[in-house]
Amino acid sequence: MKATRLRLLPWPGQNGQRTYTPDDSPDGHVARLADRIEAEQIVTAQAVMSLSRGILDAGLLVAPTECAHLLKRLTECLGDVLLVAESRGGRLPAPNPLEPEAEGVPEAKS
């Protein structure tokens, strides 16, 4: 019997734990919802990063409370995007050691 791979979802469970769904139906309702939420999280992270970069580049004085709020949002966005990266990385096929390296990709050095 073939083991079903699990997909890490971009939202926490009831107690804040990680949530998973079987990854055998990439076009299913839960997978499509997860794809949409991941895309929204990435867009949000880009917007927050753009805002913070604009503030830094302009050399604006920022009140401590505004700075704390921005830092909190940046931290939330980073956590979301790292979870998306982990989820997507977990769904990549395992590399075949017999296949030559892809063109333009440097070989790992030990």
C-alpha cells in the first residue's frame, strides 16, 4: 500500500498546532483554498516589505509604537512565507541522484 504524502497547510489548527491534509488531491477544495491563502500571504508580505523599505529608504522618523507595529507585521509575514516555503518544499519530488544536475544550477560542494 502506497503511503499518502501530507501537505502542510498555511493556517494553524485549533490549538495553534500545524495542520496537514493528504496531498493526493491537488485540485481538491482544501488544496485550492490553501493555494489561495498562500498566494495572499505572499502578496501581503510583499506589501509590508515594500512599506517598510519605503520608510527606511526615506529616512523617516518613526514613532516607537509604529516601529513596533511594523516589526510585528514583518515578523508575522516572515513566519507565513517561511511556512509556505516549507510546505512547497515538502511537495517537491525527491531528487534523483542518477540525473545530471540541471543546467545553470551549481553542484553542491561538501
